Amino acid sequence: MYEKLEQLGINIDEKQKKLFSSFSDLFTEYNSNINLISKNDVKFLFQKHIYDSLAFNLFYEKYSSKQLLNIMDIGTGGGFPAIPIALLYKNIDVTALDSINKKINFIKTVIDKLEIKNINPICSRVEELPLSMKSSFDVIVSRAMADLRVILEYAIPYLKIGGYFIAYKSQKAEEEIYNAKNALLKLNSVVIDRLEYSLPLNEENKRVLLVIKKEKDISPIYPRKNGQVKKTPL
């Protein structure tokens, strides 16, 4: 199954294969008790979640120039894409953010058992993060969390100027981009690329990474608090 990663430009060694296998085993074991994803989806853990997470390599090869990166994964859930990214790229420091304690506790278990050194799990709502974290990340990623208008307001304030937000989206991405025109304008950001790929499933399952660049500083009011981001999207 790991040979399918070659479609994303990834070749992993035996040590990395063992790490991914150990992570898959841990995930399957814990998911039976705490329902990180649906039980039906566990059968496709590699195809739908690990492979999808590692599509990050399409961005990495094109834009990062192999530089050290400081990444935050907003709404990481059971650790996607944070854990696969951390396992593959030892030169990337990953902050895994989620507001649900049981999910962060699972990530802490994975970190401990697999001795992962480059993940920092945080249990918090994104709009309640300390001000010191604003404009501090090279890259922010988010997968299957919210509509683009919403996730833009969560993500862009924490990016450095010139940093990238990578939104994992379905083929409905163009509709979301159209609806997010005002959010992009207010957050001084622009969609600069669309990196397309397909999940290795029997049925066609096309996906796209939206690469969004923060061009200049934004108002300090973002992200708004008290649920305003979701109630009244930009």
C-alpha cells in the first residue's frame, strides 16, 4: 500500500513504514473506544486519512524549498494531517490544535508510544489562543474542518506575512473560493495554487489542496470570538 505514496512524490523507508504501521494500529485500537472517526472509515484509514494527509508533500516539494517549517494543524481531530506530516518530515515542527480533550489526549499517547519529538499538542479553541501565537507560523493546514470562509478567519491571523494556508478540500473548492471572496479580501490573502490529486480508492475521489498566501498584515480583531466566526462568516 505504501507504494501508492509515489503518486505524491513520496518514497518512505522501512523505519518510516514501521512508524506508520504502529500509528495505524494505535489509531484502530483507540478508535474502538473513543470514536475518533467512523468505524466504517477505519477500514480505509490509509487511503482516506493517512494518504490524504501526506498530499501535503505536493505543496512541500513546490513551495518549501526544504526549509525548516513551523506548522499548525487547526482542528486536527485524531491527528490528521498533523501526525503523518510529523512522521514523514523530521525537519518540521507541528502544533496540533483541537478543542476536544479526548482527541488531544490520543495524540499525546501516540507521541509517547512512538517517541515523536516534533509535535506539540494543544487543547484549545483557535480563537482563544494567546496573542503571542499570532503571525508566528510559516504554514497552517486544516483538513475537513469548516467552510473556507470560516477556516480562513481562524487560520490567517496566525500566519507570518508571506506564509501559506493549506486547505484540504473536495472538488467543490471553486464554489467555496467564490463564496470566500470577501474573507480573502479582508484577510489580505490570495489563492495562489490548486494542487489536485486523487485518493487511492476504487471509486473516483478527487481532492485538492488550496494554497493561500497571506500577503500583508491584517486587523488585530481577527479571529473574532464568542462564536462570531461561524455565526456571521466574513
